Amino acid sequence: MDKGIIRMNTDSSNQLQSQAIAQAAVFGALREKLASEVSSSALLAELLKKVNLMQKAQATPEEFKERFYEFVSRAEEHMDVVRPFFPALVVFLPSRRAGV
């Protein structure tokens, strides 16, 4: 087997693995930020559930879009907390993944 092909496959695998770790870190950081900023335990539980649903749907752009908007609409009163995460989250929206 050509060593260039092996290297390309390894590089591609490493890149996908790094991307998955970075994506998990975004959702983990969002959970931590919500936990430290949202005082209502009922609202926190609801928001964390929505974050989990977003994370599970990230591979399916249309489903992610639905989950993202559900999260945003529910997190409206804490927009100052979640807004910094938007750039990392919107990459999963269908319009952003068209070139992928």
C-alpha cells in the first residue's frame, strides 16, 4: 500500500477526531456556563436537556437547526450567557454545512 495513502487516511482520521473533541468541548463549556449562571434549577434542567439534544443532533443539520432554535428560544432570558457560544454552534446549521 502506498505510504501517502496511509498518511492521508491517518491525517484525515486525526482531523476528524480533533474536530469531535473540539465539538464536545463547546457543548461541555456551554453546560458549565449555564450551570454557573442559571439560578433556577427547573430552567437549568430544561436548558441542559436542550443542549444535550443539540449535541446529539449535530451530525444531522436539519434536526440540529430545529434543536438550536428550540434552545435559543428557551434561553432568551439568558442570552448574554449563551451568545458567546453562537459562533461555535452555528457551524452545525444546514446553511453552514453546505460546503462540507
